Amino acid sequence: MRKADVLLGLQWGDEGKGKVVDVLTPEYDAIARFQGGPNAGHTLEFNHEKHILHTIPSGIFHPDCLNLIGNGLVIDPVVFMEEAERLAAAGARVRENLVISVKAHLILPTHRLLDAASEQAKGNDKIGSTLKGIGPVYTDKTAREGLRTGDIQRDDFESIYRIHRDRHLAQLQQSDLSYDLEQLEKEWFEAIYYMRSFKMGHTDYLANNLLKDDKKILAEGAQGTLLDIDFGSYPFVTSSNTSCGGLCTGLGIPPNKVGRVIGISKAYCTRVGSGPFPTEQTDKTGIRLREQGHEFGSTTGRPRRCGWLDLVALRYAIMLNGVTELVITKADVLSGFDVLKIATSYRVNDELTDQVPYDLTSVSEPVYQEFPGWTSDISQIRHAHELPHEMKEYLRFIELHTGVPITLVSVGPDRAAMIRLTD
């Protein structure tokens, strides 16, 4: 029986997972999402066109590849319909090549309202929610009060929906949030009827049967390890397990059937929303990284906070996930810097540590190692031997101090700008 490979982010999300999945898809028979929801924004760019995926796996543009939406996802029918129609118009075989788990949970219009009300009530203590209803729907899931995609085939679905809606409305009475639920429900039910025309099934059986038939599966993570509900910078995290363990619970593949673990990291760090960020640069360096990297959220449009690569956090993410190989993205963004920095340890309570502390806000300062930068434009390079010496040394340092080989490095947004370093 073949093993499933997994690709996931090692930072606070936005590492470029969608592009890497798109590049690797020709090697696989199926691509599967296993957690998260429309808070994800995976960007693919090819033939001078950009495509942003929120719920549908990043292998959807490859005509011979099956795409699975696993049980660990939460689906907003309105976002799904908009995304599916847009991808179909761009030539993707969405209806033919997509299967949705009957056990994935549905985001109701009132989940989004609850999300907005919760964030509004926090005032200055906002966690930076994307306001997509992710937290409330996962709350209902763990409270055993959720609606699942398999429920939309039931004759009494609308009655069941109203029970859940009314429960949410009772909670919303405690807020002063204004909203037009009638219009939200009209759009939502239109999208529900649209979803009914898609293939739905037991993706847990399907995934395991594919492996039995010697088919190759790549599981595509969303967000990043440092946003994991258990291991991330809590409470500034997402509501699902973004680490490797989420593959087993979100797709139904057993731990002994996990193969390659491909970890994605930018050549620097970014973060969207609130929360601790030890290597953040709030000066001209941070602004320059944001401008050169076009660092604005693909889902929210919010400007990303930018800083130097954090090796302490990266090693932690590698340990948690059992990463077997690294992919470094957006290396071209560092072109032109005279000096580059990598944080190798933290100073916490006047002591140095190479471990991520319980409370990241306790980090008084990161301890950096400096490297000479490179001045040449590397965005058109397509072969490893053409990379500047300074960049090779930067990458070698990461390999040496993580103990994991870098197999691919990205030097531009297009799928062709991916350089293979080792097999």
C-alpha cells in the first residue's frame, strides 16, 4: 500500500503552498485538502494569469488529477459557488475532478455574524480573525451541533437549518451588530442548491482505496504550523490542526500511511493580523519586504507584517511535523538587500534559548546571524548552478541548522520560477 505525502506551511501561513502544490501535481493522482476553509488563500500563477483558491485543492487545473475536499474542512457554500464558477470559466474541470466529503461542516450565514460580533466585542484585544465564520463553525463542530454537507441531501434540511440559525440568533441578541439576514440566507440557499450538483462521498474510504490501488496522493495543508490550534501562538491561531496530525483526522489516512512531509517556508517571515512576531521589522526594512514581496493577504487584502527568517520557530515547526524536505519560497524578494539576517535564538528573561517559549511575547529580542546579500535579479534564473553565491550560502545555512534538505526554491510567482535543488 502506497503512502500519502503531505505539504504544509511552517510559518504563519501565506508561505506559497498553492503554487508548490500546482508545480508538484503532475507527480500525483490526487490532491486533497484536509483542514481549514475559506480563510485560506492559495495563489496559482501561470500563463500570465493569477488564480486564488479558498476551498478547492490546488491541483484543480490539472485535467487528469482528482481533487478531494476532506472531512476536516469547513465550507461556506457562497464562497464555494463563486470559486467553482470562476475556476470553471478559467478552464478547470471542477465538476468532473472534485469530490466533497459528506462529513465536512457547513458555514452558516449566522456563523459569519457570530464571528464579526465576537471580534467586535474584543475591542483592542482582537485576534485578527478573517471574519469568515471559521471559529464559530469549528466551535459548533466540537460541541456536536454542526451541519455537514451530507445533510444538504435530506428532505428536512431547511427545517434543520432553521434550528441551528435560531440558536445562533439567540446568541447574537447579546451584541449590537447590524445585519440583513434575509439577503444572506437568500444567497446561501442558492449556493446550497448549487452544491447539491457536485460529487459528494466518503473521501476517507476514497483516499485509502486510492492508496491501496497504488495511486499517489498529496495532501495540501492550509494556513501554517504556527497557527495550529494546539501548537501555534495561542490564542492568535486558527481553529484547526494545521500541522501534520491534521492530515490523519481531516482526511482519514492513518499515521503509518504518511510518506514525504514537505514543509514550505518563505525566505523571510510574514504574519497577518494580531499576535506575537519576534522577528517583525516595523522600520523601512519591513516596508521594503512588504513592497518587494507584494505582501497583502490573498483572502483579506490586509497588509502583511514582515520580518527576518525565524530559525527558532522554523525548527520547532519541522520537529512537530516530521518534515523530510524543505521548499523555500519568495527568495527573489531578498534581492538587493546589502545584509540579510536570520534569527538563531531568542533572549527570554535575560537568557538565551533555542526553543519556542510558552508565551512568545516573553521574547525580549531575537539573536541574529548576518549574511551578505546579493544584488542581482534572480527572478529569471531557472537552474540551481546560476544562483548567486551569497544566496547558496544563505540556503546552506538553513539546511545545516535545520538538518533538512532544501529540494526546491522559488524565485518568482509563476509556476515556471521553481528551481529544483535536489531530488
